[in-house]
Amino acid sequence: MQLARVVGSVVATRKEESMQGLKLLVVRALDEEGRERGNAIVSADAVGAGPGEVVLIAAGSSARQTVVTDKRPVDSVIMAIVDSWYVGDAVKYKK
């Protein structure tokens, strides 16, 4: 799992039949201080996340283990919306 921020969305009117009804969002990974890093990736949304939210994503074969993504050709899934996170005693994020 990895922390990420939702930075955009993807609209695809033509896609693989098994992908119909799946919301696709653009996310960027976050470091432990909450700074965006690395390239943006597209993740299937299994939890109803929205723009600017901090989320947890899973990638690879783990991405196909949610109810929403089971047996679908996805490589990244948003599986949780983060309310807060701490490193040691320091609050790094609070919704």
C-alpha cells in the first residue's frame, strides 16, 4: 500500500467491457511528509474518492483483490480514503 493524493480524473468513453462503470482517477504518491513525488498514475476507484483527497492505493496483483476490481484488468486501485496519519508522535495529515 502507498499513500497518494487524487490529482485528476480520466474519462474514457470506449474501453474494455469489464471496465464499464469503473471510475478512474489520477493519483500521485506522497512521501511521509505529504509531499507529492514520482509520476502520476491512473487508479481504479473502489471507495468513492474525490479531487484532492489523500488515499491509500494498492498496485499489481493486489489491485484486483477488491470487490470492485475483482477479475478486472487493473494495476492500481484506490482502496481507502485517509482521515489522518502520524509518524511517531507527529501528525502529518488530518482531514
